[in-house]
Amino acid sequence: MLSLKLAFRNIFANRQRSLVIYIAMTLISMALFLFLSFSDGEIENFTQGIEGLRTPTADLVVSHWDYLRAREAGEKGESLNKMTVANFRALAEKIASAKQVQAVYPVTVPVTAGIYVRGKKYKDIQYLGVEVGNDLHVRDRIRITEGNYLSGKPDGLLLHASMKEDLGVSLGDSVTVTGSTLFGQALAEQFTVEGFYRSKIDLPSVFKAIYAPLAGYRLISGHYDNEVPFLQVDLASSTSVEPALNELRALLKAIDPGVTIHRFGDVHQQSVAVYGAIRQIIISITLLVVFVVMFGVMNVVSTNLVDRGREIGTYYCLGASRGFLKRMYATEILLVNLFASCTGIAIGTLAVWVLNGIGFETQDVGLQMVFGGDRLHLAISVSSIVWLTGALLLVTAATALFSLGGALKVSPVAALRETRD
Amino acid sequence: MYLHKLMFRSLLRHQERGRRLSALIALCIAALVFLLATMDSFFDRYVKLFVDTTTAHLAIVHPGAAELKRKPWKRGAEGLLLIEADGELLDFLRGTEGVEAVAPIVRTSGEFLVLSGDQQGSTSMVGIDPGDRQRVFPGLRISQVVERPNLGEQDLPVLRRSVQFWETIKVATDSIAQGDLRVRGEGLAQFAERARDALPRHVARDGGRDMPALLQSLDAALADPSLYREIPDRYRQKYDWRLEEAIAAAQALGDGKERVDGSRIRYVNKQLLSALFPDAISPVSEAIRLGVPMTFQTSSPREIKALSLPVVIPITFAGFAEAMPLYGFESFMDIRPLKARLELGEREFTEVAIRLADIGAIDGVKARVESWLAARGLDYQVLDYREMGAGYLPTALGVKVGLAVLAGLFVIAAIIFVTNMILLAVIKRRREIGTAVVLGMSPREYALLFLGEIFLIVTIAWVGGAILGSIVVAAFAALGMPGVVFFHDGLLYLDWNPRHLLLAYLFVLPGALLAALIPVSRVLKLKPVDVLRETR
């Protein structure tokens, strides 16, 4: 306790020296914090944006009983597409009646097909289906740029806004969806364009889809009526997942052994391979920065202590032990670094708010890839703060370990002689 | 002159402190050299990789394709946008100063399909003369090329795009585990019964009693090279192409007469069992292999009806081509058979790719080509790699900006540390400064002396830092920096450049001198009386 008190006093007694380390560490922790926030932001942009449209997150997923095994066994194409949830409406109704459940909605898989518009055919367009009226997972993620959201008519389509220019298509146009269904049957169905949308966090160069109501989607996918690939379940906010999962699993076993229920993460893994790689690079670079900073701090601290020889000698004369002084100076460095780290993170957080508030948007495809969406978004994550604070604690520990030992080798006699001069 | 002497003496007297400061600055300079080298190497090599594998330096394209090139992910309507490249154009290009290689190309997109009709992957197919390919795209990494084993015209060799991580098979193909079974409960018991009935030698009467015993029996059966002989005729009365294919594949291994890899026998037998009991055993995915008959399916270049037949080209993979590891989806084949299958005219291409000897000559060559085309009334567009790389270059630019910020951070850190060290030096040397001033040296001269010391310390540190930084850069130049997934094998090879050493010096020296001015300004304010009072 005494060492803590003295460490505090020493910080203010050597104000100028403490300030230098404090400013340096603040700047460094702020810069590193902003780097990590950028990386967190681009991953969040991606997962919440287009990856969230492709694979909307939920608490639980109802699938065909054999779906997970078949996928793990390497089945794909038609054999995997056959593994669906049949009679999903009746099933959804029963699941929704469970008290922990907040929402149950069908989720489809993207079907790749072509579209024939005004004498031209475009291929590799992805189609998704929504149950109109039970589609918050889509509505919450998009904004309508022209026309209306899906009316519910089976032949209605909602197109991504970029398709208006890319495909030369307008509201009310009659288009033909061509190609083949998930089961290899020839496909040529007429639809009408009801509206255009943009994802709230858009990255159309990576993923964009055309939405159709379930009745229209099944014409494109080839599924039967009342059959969908998955049902997703959102639990009430205060519900713990594990008991709810067990309860719903028991319920489903009793009413439909053809399906089963899993945690979302067991069925879907959102793909962030590229952004994960960028994050690894950023983490490696922060390590390099921390390494160099560590040497800098160690050097400055040991120089400071050399200059404080008389102070150390006086402590020895007053009966302080070497261990006590080590503790005291280590606490002093720790406090300065910790304050600096907190200030850096606080300024960084402020900068994040300001930058997010400005809302820098871009239509440049390359920048969109760098940002993970069509706007610069910086995010604050606990893991980044923990990583940063941990790194600075490492700097402190290394400084205490390697710098203090030598600097405290001061003879009390020499200290007294020096003060006598 | 006496100032020089004093400076050296002072440095010798305070060599301990000088050494510390010097070591710290050397470390910062080494880090700076490393960061600058990483920054430039990443950008230059990324652009080079892109130019050397995907676009070349310039491309002549149809005017309607220009927009597609600027937005590489924007999809155009089906049908190819063709240009006419005659001998005159190609001769002009080849004769233009600065042009190293020219290749007319047909670029289309499509899917690889296996014999069962399942899609194995999509690709951008680049039809190019094999002789031109490596001259125009020297960065392409071609691997595992196999000699064509008497392939007829029906199997055109294709260098498949590199296998992406999601295309690899993640399950064991040479064993049977619980995860392979599609049945449970009553279905499992029925399957056990059928397996015992079909393969009595392998599945014992009590073998189907429980799941582990059944799996063990089936797994042991996989090792038998003559397993296909035991399949009862009744299973073959109704034609099933999957079963016949599987039997033919097992037969081709030669009943164990020739030495065949054991895992290959197990794999073929697993396919056989899956074909025999399709409702009970998951089908075995075919690994992406060379020499296997495949089809490449693409749209007709001219037909754009709502429903039209695709062009199906029988191919075989003759090797793998790796362009850009993250974004490279290009496969390559000989342009002649591709054009023949697409029924394109002799002069019809989608682009003419131009490689230059020196990237610096790009604007001049582009202007010459544009004026040549304009003089002949051709409205074709000439795009350079920057226009074609709108989707790729910002990634490199983003990394460059990030590393530049970090380099700046190091300079700031170095400046702060220098300020601290000099501040301490001024405090420590107050009496020395006072004595010098009393003996007739002006505070201004002493400040100059200080700055001279800093200049020397930074210069000496720079030599050390430059050597240390160069060693680190040389190590990464030889071994590559791992984990950089944008490059082949995830390795970024750094390029050593003396410019980085000079830049590090030019960044740190003025910064250190400026940082030194703050504490040195105190020296200028010193009065001999105050200093003498202190010493007394």
C-alpha cells in the first residue's frame, strides 16, 4: 500500500518525465486502438451487412434431421438441397407457441439463375425467398430506394438498386427468370419488378440478391409448397440458449422427427476469410509496434532512474529494501502506462464516434472492399481493448523485469556522497 | 573548429547516455526501414502480380466492355463483346517501341461440371495461345502439369484455376464412419440386413447387430480389391450408371494384380458401396484431380434468348494455374479450340492484351495505340492496368496507407524519446553548461554543440539501424513474410531498396533535431550567475 502511495507521489514529483512517457504511450495506444477499431469495423460491416443478408443470424436453426451430417460428409448439390424442413408453417406455429421464442421465420438458400430483361440475358443472379409479413431479418437490413417492398404477389421481385443500371430494368418491367432449379429442372418464369433496395451496409460487388415471396421463390428453387431449407428462431432477450434449445429439441422430437434444431453457429459459419487475414496482419503489426515501444520505454525508464540515483539512495538510507523499491517503481510505470492506455483508448473512442458520425460513404468498389461495406465504420470491441491493455501491461512487465534491476544497483553511500556535493 | 573538438569530447564523456539514445534511435530506424520496405513491397508486388497474371499492362477492348473492366464484378449481359484484331493491328502493336508481348485473347466465364452433372466450380476461361501465355502473363504459376495421355479432340487440356479452400474435400474418402451413414433407427437395421445379404463374406451374420460392428465390417471390406466381384447380379439388373461407373473404376484397379495405392482401393470401394446403397451411404465426392474427363459449360457468345442451349466443351485438367491467390479465378486453354467451339471468326477476340518492357512507358504506348485506332476509325477502348484494377488496387493502397501511418507513429515515438533523453541531459549537464558559459562560450554556441551531438548520435544510430533493418528486410526477402494471403503461398517477399534507408534518415534526423530544440532552448536562457549559485 505504501509503495502505491509513494508511486503516486513520484509520478507528480517527476511530472515532466512522467508526462513524456504518458504522451508517448497515449499516442501509441490511440493509434493501435484506431487500427484495431478499423479492423473490427470492417468485419462488423461485412457480417452485419451483406453476410447478414446472405446468412441472417439467429439464435437457433431448425433443419432437416440429417442436414448437418450430410454436409459434413461432403454431400452437396441436389442431395443436400433435398434436405429441407417440410410442413414448415405448422412447425413454425408450434415452435412460436413456446414461451422463450420471440420469432420464427423461414430462411432460404440463394439460388443462382439468369434473368432475361428487354432482349438481354444476364446470368449468375442470386435469388432469395422471404415470407412476406414475417421477414424482419430482411426488412431490417435493407432500405427501399425505388418502388415498394414485396407486395406478396407470387410474381413480385425486389431487385438490388445497382441492377437498375446494370441490367437496364425499371419498375413494373416484366422479366423472365431463366436457368435451372436447385434440382436441375429447366426454369423460365415470368415476374414483375416491384421495387429496388440497397442493403443498409452494402457491398454489391461481393453479394447482391433478388428477393421473391416464398411462392415465387419455390418456382425458382424447385421446392414444394410448404417446404423451406431452414426455419430460424429468435429467442426472447432474457432467455438462455441452452435450456431453450433442449426444450425445443424435445418438442420437435415429439412432433416431427424429420427435423432437428441446432445453435446458429453449428449450422452456419459466416465467411470472413479475407477480413480475418487483414486482422491477422494488423495484429502482427501491433505486436511489432509494441516490441519497439517496449525498448523505448525501457530505455527512457532506465535513464530516468539513473538520474534519480540520489532519490534511490535516500530510500535505501531510510531502510527501503530492494524488493520494495522494485515494487514501487514497477507500480509507478504501471500507473503511467495504464493511465496512458486509458487516455489513448478514450481519445480513440471519441475519434471513432466522430468518424462514424461523419459517415464517410463510398461507391468505389475497391474502397468498399477495404471498408467491408459502402461506408467507413469503426467498431469498438472488448477483445481489442483487452489485447491493447494486455500489450501495454507486457511493456510494463518487461520494463520492470529488465530495467529496474540494473537501475536500482545504487549504493546508499554513493547516494549520500552525491547529495553532499 | 574548437566546437567540433568540444563536441567529440562531450560525446566521449557522456558515452553511456549517447549509447542508450543511439540504440533507441537505431531500433526505430530499423523498424522504419522494415515498415517502408513492407509498404512498398506489398504495393509494388501486388500491382505486379495483378499485371503479370490477370490484365497485362494494356488491353484493347470493345467500347461496351470498358465499364465492365472498371467494375470487374459488374456482370454484363450474356454474349461476348468482340473486337476484330487483324494482322495489321497485331503487327503494329508488336512493332511499337516499348511493347514486349502481344496476345489476342478470348475471355468467357462458365462452370466446370463433373460427369454426374454436378458443378465443380465456376471460372473465367482465358483462351490464349500457349506460346503467348507466359510471355504476356509471366507471373502465372503453373503447377502439376501432366503430359496428355493420348487425349483425343474430345478432351481439351485446361489449366484449371487454383483450388480454393472451399473446394477441398474435408472428409475421409478412404474409410467409412458413422458420419457417412444416411440412416438411423429402423432404417439402420434394414440397411444392415441388406449389407449382410449383398456382401455375406464381409458383413458377418452378427455384424449388423450394432452400429460399431457394422461400420467395422464395412470399413474392413473397403480394403478388398475384388469387392466388386461380390456384388449380386440382381443389383445390376436395372441399369444404374453410378453403380456401373463405380464397378468399372474398381475393375480398372486390376484385382490387386498390380501394385496400387491402398487408399485408392479403399476410395474406389467406398464409391462402390455408396453406389450400391445410395439411400444409406453418402456419395463420395470426387477430389479435384488432373486427367479426369470434365466439361466446361459456357453461354453461347451470340445467343441471348431467354432459354438457349449452352456451349459444352469436353475438357480435362492438364494442370493448375494460380493467378492472384485471393481473387484469381482464371483458367487457361488454347485459344484455337475455344474459338472453334464458340464458333468465333478468325479475327474475333474479346481483347488484345499488351505487355510492356517498362511500366513507366505505359502512358506513351497507350496514346500511340489510341491514335492508331482512331486514325482507322475504330472505337475500341485502350485500358491500362489502373483502370482494369479499380477493384483490386484500393486493397494495396489501404495497406500502404496503414503502414505509412505506422511509420509516422514510429517517427513520433522516436522524437518523443529523443526529447526525453535530451531533457535529462540538459538537467544532468547544468553545471557543465554553466562552467562553459562562464569560461566564455555563448549559450548559442553550446546549443549548437548539443545539436551537433544529436546529429552525430542520429547518424551513428542510422548506420546501426540501417544495417539492422537491412538484415531484417534481407531475411524476409529470402524467406518471405508468412501469413500475407494476398500472395502465392501466403508469403510476401520484401525488396531491399537504399531509398528506404535514406528516407528513414530524412524522417528521423530533422525530427530529432527539432525535438532537441525544446530542451536546448533552455540552455539559451541560462544565466552564469544561476548556474554558479547552483554549483556552490
